[in-house]
Amino acid sequence: MDIQIDRVIMDEAQIQAAVKKVAAEIRRDYAGKRPVMVPIMKGAIVFTADLLRELSDIEFDFDYVDVSSYAHGASTGELKVEVNVRKDITNRDVILIDEVIDTGLTIDFLIKEFTKLGASSVKTVVAVDKKAGRKIEIEADYVGADVPNEYLLGYGMDLDGSHRFLPQIVAIKA
């Protein structure tokens, strides 16, 4: 696979500033509470690690889900839940963590699922938001930064598993 990077969208310093920004908002909104942090794997792994380290001064519980709607670089629109939470979330505040909100389908699906499971609230935090990619009307509750509607790699975003762990977010040439 020959991937050509076009340009850097966010460098490491910009990413860390975005993480600090959303962490401060979560810390403010969940003071005195103990939310359940639930990253959407695999993409959210890098952002989750940075975010939860930044939030190490507050109490929270942790679980994860593995949901996929992408195959070979494109959203299929069909969601497949690989792993679901094991923690009882009845009457709990849940914060879904993802690296990017694009079509909105995954976040919307999971908000509905966690609500059905009895969560008292379900909020979303994303490292980056591709507003122009939406297929449904939905907004994340906490957003690190807005990014262009291009194919992005790095900081959890990948193309068939490639480039997920780049320390910056890059756009690739079409």
C-alpha cells in the first residue's frame, strides 16, 4: 500500500493542547462524579491514553467497546460490535471516547445502545471533528479540534491498520 502524506493537519503540540482543553471541560462538568470512560476501539486508543492521563486527578471507571463501520478506507455504514462493555452502566454517567467523529453513525448508534442499557447520561468526547462528513445530524459534547473532510491518518486514525500510531494527524493524497 503506497500512502503519500499530503500535509500535517495537527502536530503533537496542537494535539496535546486539544487534549488539555477537553480534559479541563470534562473535569469541570464531572466534578464530584465518577463517570465510566468508554473508548471506542481501536481508533480511540491513543487519544484515550492521553486523555485519561490528563484526567488522572479525577475518579472514573473504565471499560471499552470495539465497533467498526470501516472497511478498506471507507465507511460501510454497517456497524459491527466486536466487544461490548462488561461493566454495569445502569444509572451511570458514560463518556464515549473516540478519535474522530465523521459520519456520526457510530457515536449515534452507541449513544442509543448505552441509553437502552440504562445509563443516566451518555456524553461524547472526540479528538477531532469532521463536520462536513456527517450522514446524520449529531454533535460531540467535547471536541478537541475541527478538521477538514479529508482522509486523515495518525493519532488513532488508520488505513487498513496502517499509520495509526503517527504522533501527528496528517492528510493523505487522494
